Amino acid sequence: MNAAREKDTMKKPNLYRVIGTLSAVLILAFVVTKSQRSVRAAPPPEGGIAGTVKLEGTAPHQRPIDMSKEPACAAVHKANPVTTENVVAGADGGLKNVVVYISEG
């Protein structure tokens, strides 16, 4: 009977050591996550660019999108085929969905 009691008493210190170690790790993790401050960047200075981009000449022909692999879509758009819309120009030559890249200045 004494051997069984000795095994139980030997297991308890190991269990306490594991629980203590896990508690310390959890507390440390909590402290580290709470101590980190969030840094926010300053907002950019006010300013802007405005303008209109116009197309000189005639707009290129818009090619219809091939929907032959999707019969349901092809049937819906049979009367008015959907086009690629690579260039969308208005009657006055103004372009829609334009990205302007400024490389210097």
C-alpha cells in the first residue's frame, strides 16, 4: 500500500510544475499582447488631382465575350452580347475607368 501512495505523491509535484509552467506562459503571453501599442500613420497631407482624360480619334471596336461554354449565359445575352469594354468612351470622347500614373513630380 505504501508503494501506491508514493506513486501518487510523486505525480502531484510534476502536475503542479506543469500547471505552474502553463500559467506562467499564459500570463506572459497576455502581458506581451496587451503591452504592444498600435501605431497609426499620420494621414496624408491634403491635396488632389482633377482632370478629364479624352480619347483622340475613334474608340476601338469592343469584341463580344465568348460565352459558348456557358449555354445559360449565352442564351440570356443572345440579343445584346456582352463586350470586353477595354475602352469605354463617351460621346464627347471622355474616357471612363482611367488610371493615371504619375512617375515624377
